[in-house]
Amino acid sequence: MDIKEQLKILTRKTGVSGDELPASRKAAELLERYAEEVSVDAFGNVTGFVRSGVPGAKTLMLDAHIDRVGLIVTYIDEKGFLGVGCCGSIDVRTLPAQSVTVHGKRDIMGVVSTLPPHVQKESGAPEIGDIFIDVGMTKERAEREISLGDRVTVNSRFCELCGDVISAPAIDDRSGVCAILAALEQLKGKPLAYDLAVCFSAQEETGTRGVKQAAFRIQPDEAIAVDVSFGRTPDSSPKDTAELGSGVMIGFSASLDKGMSNALRTLAEKRGIPFTCEVMPSSTGTNADSIGISGKGVKCCTLSFPIRYMHTSVEIVDLRDIEATARLICEYVTGGGENA
């Protein structure tokens, strides 16, 4: 499977939190190559199942979220400018003067308004209440074509940098979806130690909402949540970040199962899969926190990979880290968790 091509396909879809269907439908189409009973539920979660054929096999849930951060139209002022709110914790610092698309009755181009530096009284990061979108319309026309609640995305494109490094919008977490799809490709024709329940979940960015229903319905025995984490930049702390190209990040946290974390680390060491350990003391801030306390309780771990410029329109990932994550998932599934 060409991970780069799959990532390009998925990052082109909108799918802001609460309006995931364009991305969910495409993810479901890709998942149908590997899984049975693929469906998109009323909440926008994509689920599918891969049966091992082993009587009494445990169910392992593989999850990555399909939604992305964006904006939502909150009002239209007397001049036709759009006020907006955040869907997820989008980096508001990066918004002034950006080109955006308002997903109204049709896709409408707009620009985030900003004062020229010549007339600014003070500088500093804006707050979301300071953000207005100029679509070049009167209020009357804007109200005909745009509704309150319409989503807005910052315009960007899929861009190949040096080597295996990619910049694109929505890498968080369409790259996690790609890692799971790549693992399923590697698992084709191999004996499985688990029944797999695959979930590409909705509304992670607004409170890990979608996966709560999916995990309750599936009731897995174990789960791996695949997400992104913080990539190293010149102004970041080395203890809180990882280098791009350093491989999969194996999660350790009070909210995760230590046995699974240790088993994944041992597998990575044995198979020569590049990895780092990511310690998140009390909770992870990912879907794993919700999956773990679903129903009767679920043994859970996170696998992540570092990205730069999270929650902006120019997130950056190294494809080799996605591949390392897929390889480790495959080893865990075929090895039965190595006694996790």
C-alpha cells in the first residue's frame, strides 16, 4: 500500500469535528478492502471487522480519529463579515490573513481579516473573538449562501518536502488512519491472534466523543489508539518531543495498561522497529482515555508518531514513522500481544 498516496487522498477531505461525513465515507471506502461489515454510524464513526477464525479469540480494537480541527460560523455581521468559533483547539495564532473555505450551500472562498501593521495599536496573538472572515459579500447575500453552524477550513495543500517528509492539513489524525490501513495491508493472508475491530472515530478533537459510543458497542478486550504527538522544533523541549524519523512512540501513562506498553516495547526491540517511549503521567489526551473506561473496562495503549505544527494547516509528518507504527501493530496482532 502506498502510504503517501493514501495520506494525500484522506487529507483532501474536509471532515471538521461534527461534520466528518466527507472524510468518513472515504475512509470507509478504503477500509472495505480489508474488513467486513464496514459502516458509518449516525455519529460519523467508521467501523469494520476482521475475523481471525480462531474460536474464542479476543477482540482488539484499532482506533484513529477521522475528524480534524477547524472553525464554525457563529454569526454574520451587518457588513457581511463572518464571526467564527473553534471546532477543536485550532492554533488561532496562525489564522490572520489566511485563505479559507466556508462550507456553505457551496464552497465559498474567504480571507481571515487582519489590520495592516501600520494601523495596529498593539501586537500579540489574537483571540477567537477577534477573528472575522471576509467573503466579499453583503450581509443579505451571505445569509442566502451561508448558515450559522457551517464549518470553515484553512486552505492548504499536500506538499512533499525532502525525502519522506510531508506537509498537509489534517495529518492529525488522517495519518493514524493511514497507519492502521497499512497494518491491515501487511496482515493480509497472515494468521491473526485477535479478532480486529477497526474504528475511525468522530469528534475526538471536541472531547473524544465519537469513540465512546463505538467502544461501548464493540466492547473489545484490548485496544490500541493511534494518534499523533509532538515533533521536535528548535524552540521545543527535547524531553517533551521526539525527532521526526525516530519511529513509533509507545505510550506509558497511568491511564494505559502497563502490560501492553511493555509488550509493545519488547516487540519493537525484538523486531528492530525504531521507537521512542512517550510518558504521559496521568492521562493521554487521546481516545485511549475514553476507550479504557468504556463498558467493563478495556486494556488500552497508545501508539503515536511525532508531527510538527500540530493543529495548523501545515502539519508535517515523516512517512517512515507511519510505516514503523504499522509494522508494530502487525507484529502485535500476529503475536497475540506477546503475553500482554
